[in-house]
Amino acid sequence: SQQGEEDPQALSIQEGENATMNCSYKTSINNLQWYRQNSGRGLVHLILIRSNEREKHSGRLRVTLDTSKKSSSLLITASRAADTASYFCATLNGGNNDMRFGAGTRLTVKP
Amino acid sequence: NAGVTQTPKFQVLKTGQSMTLQCAQDMNHNSMYWYRQDPGMGLRLIYYSASEGTTDKGEVPNGYNVSRLNKREFSLRLESAAPSQTSVYFCASSGGLYSGNTIYFGEGSWLTVV
């Protein structure tokens, strides 16, 4: 079964607004990663947050992690039309290299 | 630097035919993966190889076989294709997930089984 589950499934906002996506997972993790996928392309890594971290920033991205709730959020500030893509969270499944992804959030940023 | 390269990009198969998806990475990564992506299902792990010489089943291995030919190459074989295997397949590699290394993906292979 999928380890991470993103919420919402789809999100549509206007350019300049902030976009928040959430991810819930089931088992203990070593780290949690967020990826982006443009239509028809492979996934690209955005940011990684370790289990002992609570918040991490990278440019316009802000990721939080709450291990007690087994959840993470990805915030994209001042969104741009070019941010239109699907966003996935990913976690290790158990104690091996089995990386599982959620179904993703489809973000549409309208110009 | 090519990263992860997978071939073919597009393929149409008839039910029962066999084919092999090829994947190669030039980043000297230990771990390699094959995922499939279906609408609304996200990515599901088919098989992975944590290191050269080892392979393990993922979430949806039935109907597939893999070969870790060497450190660079990891192939996925469909022995008898079925319409349910129509999907987009992604190969990926990583230096080692426990060290926090990220996964690098190929551009995908679109497979249609008719």
C-alpha cells in the first residue's frame, strides 16, 4: 500500500497566492521527501526533511514535519504559473530502500 | 551528465507479447528502482535493487521480472504483457536512502498493451 497520502488531490489558485499541500504517512520514517512532476515528465526532487527536523526552507518552499501526527506539509509562497505541476511526498517503507510515494496533489496556478 | 536514461520512450504491445525496458544511470548510484504510474494512483514500486547483485519486490511485482545487470543498468521485463500493464514506467536511482540521498528519475516509458 502507498505510504504517503497527499491532501488535497487537486488545488487551483491564482498567481501570487500561497499553496499548501499536506501529506500523511503510516509508519515511522527516517526522512520525508517532496517531489514535483510536470506533465509528461519524470519526478524531480524538491526538498528533504529528516525525522529530527520540524521545519525546512528552500527558496519559496517551506516544509514542516510533525512526527507525532505522522504528517508533513509543503507550502509554496507567492506561487507562479510555472509552479503548475503535481507534487508528491515520499517516505521509506520500513528499514530498507523501498521508497513509497503518495498519489500526489495536482496544483494549478492561474496567471 | 545524462542522469537516468530509460528506453524505449513509447511502446505498443499486443497481449501476450514480451518486452524489456532498459534503464541506465551514470551517477554511480547503488540503488535503482522501477515504478509504474497510473492515473490517480501515484507511483507504485514494482521492484528495486538496493545494490548491485540484489533485487527485491516492491508493492506490485506480479507480471514483472528485473535484472540488475551491473551497477549502471537495471532492466524490467514483461514476460507476457496484459492490458492491466498499460502504464507509464519510471526508472530511478539513488545513492542510498538511509543517508538521505534523493531519488533521480528517468523521463518515463509509455507502454500500451492492446
